[in-house]
Amino acid sequence: MVSIIDRYIGRTIAGATGVVLAFLVTAFSFFSFLDEVEQIGRNRYDVLSAMEYVLLRTPVLAYQLFPIAALIGTLLGLGWLVNHSEMVVIRGAGLSLGRTIQAIMKTGFVLMIATLLVGEIIAPPAEQQARDLRSVALFDEISLKTRNGFWARDGDSFINIRRVLPGDRFAGIYLYEFDSHNHLRTSTYAQSAQYTGGKWLLSDIGQTVFTEDQVQVHRIAHAAWDSLLKPEIIGMAIIDPNSLSLWDLTNTILYLRENGENTLHYELALWNKLVYPLATAAMVFLAITMVFASARAASVGARVLAGSLVGVVFHIASQAAGNIGLVYNFSPALCVVTPTAVVFGAGMLLLRRVS
């Protein structure tokens, strides 16, 4: 009997959450497409390219909107059960308040796992493919980001950048320059590069020059590099740290630490990846206490409005906490955990009113 009730509650909440998530993703995708309209017609970026770009980004949107959808969906699902007196029947069947909350939180756990899977498996490759498609269509110089780093073309030169670091800095730069007959003329490797004052400065350079009768090797400490390639163009093809998988973030952080680089931005993204699924479960818990605290007093519209406001405040607070952490060099774990902890704490306070 109990398992049947658990499944019924789970289907109701999961169904409502799915509908809300589909609506939110559709709405945000539409606004995202409107943002792309001004780019349509630039180079090879047409309407179909814009639509494909927006479509490929839907997993990222779904991941970002999961906590809000879980909150509103749980409010709607439980609200429907309360308003139709089904919750009274469920409680009358012998389920205590604690057991009812436990049954609902099982669905919250499933939604938490779904958030984790989307953020780890589906969203990262889809986001990278979307960025590759957009950058290739908008810029002839851009090629794509592969497992061997970022590739680009600048006239007769091909550029391979292995690592993109914070602050317009790069590591592991390969430059291959060809002549008009597609013969390799020079091959250059720079250990690091810095874009400053509108120019590139290469450091620790090894250059090989190919001529018809000999090969010359040069070692140069520093040299300026004149290129049309700009960091903002590279940024369009390089995936944002928040869209990387846990594995990629961990590897990047280890690499940066080994080279004495600042890892705060990537640590923040890593903690966000770890905590964000828990935010989905916390939102479900908050919705439970909101519904039981208001009982029949709130209408469907009021619950949707309340859920939307709480979701927006949570999203803004999460973004603000992350930015504050970056500016003031606070602990990434503290910055990321705080908004979710506040949501859970608010749920506990409401739960005291219910019990």
C-alpha cells in the first residue's frame, strides 16, 4: 500500500516538474534565439545555424533550470493533491507527516540524480558542439576545439592552443606557417602567451625554419606576435568552466596548480557542480514545507508565483555569491554551499510551523 502511494506521489510531482521544465526551457530557448537574431547574416551564420545552436544549448538550460523547475513542479504537484483532498486520504491511510515527506523526497532524490546526469553527461558535449558551430559559422579564422586543444586559422597560418588560462593567458601554443604553395615554412612553439595592449607576447619560444636546402632552429626568450586572432574570439569556442564535467574541471585545476596559476574560478565551478544537484533536492524540500504550511489557503497561481520568485532569488543569490567569492577571494565551497544551505534552512523553519 505504502509503495503504491509513494509511486503515485512520485509520478504526480515528477510529471509536474517535467511540464514546468519543458515550459521553462522552451521559453528561455526562445529568448536565446532572439539574442542570436542580430548575428544572423554575419558570415555563414544563418537562421538554421542559430536554431541549431539554440537547440544544442537546451541541455545546459535544462541543467541550470532544474532546481527552479523542481520547486515549481513540487508546489504544483502537491498543491493539486491538497486541493483535491487526495493528501487527506493519503494521511488518513496511516502515513505520518514525516513518512509523507520521506515519500516526496524520494522523488527529490530522483530529480537530484537527473540533474547530475544532465550536467555531467549530456550538457558538456552539447555545449561544446554549440560553441564550435557558432564560432565556425561566424568567423572564418575559427576552426574548432578538439581533444588536442583549440585550433584556428589566421591567413596562411594555423594555430593550436593547448591551454586557455584566466586573464587572456595561454599555454602550449603551436604556430604553423605555410607559403602560397602550401609548403610548411616555419613551425613555432611557445610555452606561454599573454595578450596585452592589443598584441600577443610569446615566451620561451622554439622556432624551426624550413628552407629549400636546410632547416634552422632558433631559441627566443620573448617575441611579439602579430595576429588577427583575439582572446574574445577564442572565448566563443572555448567552453565555460561552469559547463565542464567534474573530470575536466579536476584535471584543469591540477594542471593550473602544477604551474602555479590561480584556480579559484575553476574551483568555484567544481563546487557548483558538486552542490547544484543538492540544490534541486533542497528546492523540493522547501516546496513541501511551503505547501503544508499554507494548506488550502494558496491558489495554483499563488504557488507558481511564489515558486518563481524563490527560484529567481536563488539563482541571483547563487550568481552573486560566486562573483563575490571571485572578487574577494573567499572559499569557493562557502560561496557555493551558502545559497543551498539557506534554502534548506528556510524549509526547516517552515517545517516547524507545520509540525
